[in-house]
Amino acid sequence: MLSCKDFLGWLNDYLDETADDQVKAQVKEHITNCPNCWVVYDTTKKTLQVYKGMEPREVPETLRNRLMEALLKKCGKTG
């Protein structure tokens, strides 16, 4: 049986349906028996469904500029 840590490591592949059948079975068994991980699974799945249903939106230029400035600063490059 998967540990909670192992479950978290496989959650993305499980939700993306890229995990092999053995992993799928283990994840399904784990979320059936672990209420805490079931909540993580359910919340993540619902969040992805909402996100995938949204229309793409343009990032405002001021926000984009601030983000790029922060990234450059973090990378040690000044603008």
C-alpha cells in the first residue's frame, strides 16, 4: 500500500491519467482508505476542472513588467 508521501508523488500522474495500471490501482486503494489524502485528491481534481474550464486571459502589461523585473532580480540580472 502507498504511503501518503508516495501518494502525493503519484497524484499528478494519476489525475493526468498517465500512471500505469498498477500505480492507478495503488492510488485508488490509498484514497479509499485514507480520508486525508482523499480530500487532497478531491480538492485537486476539482481545482483542475475549474482551471481547465476557464478561458485564457491576457496578463495586464503592468503585472507582466513587475513579474519580469522580479524574475530578472531573482536570477541576478538587473534590467
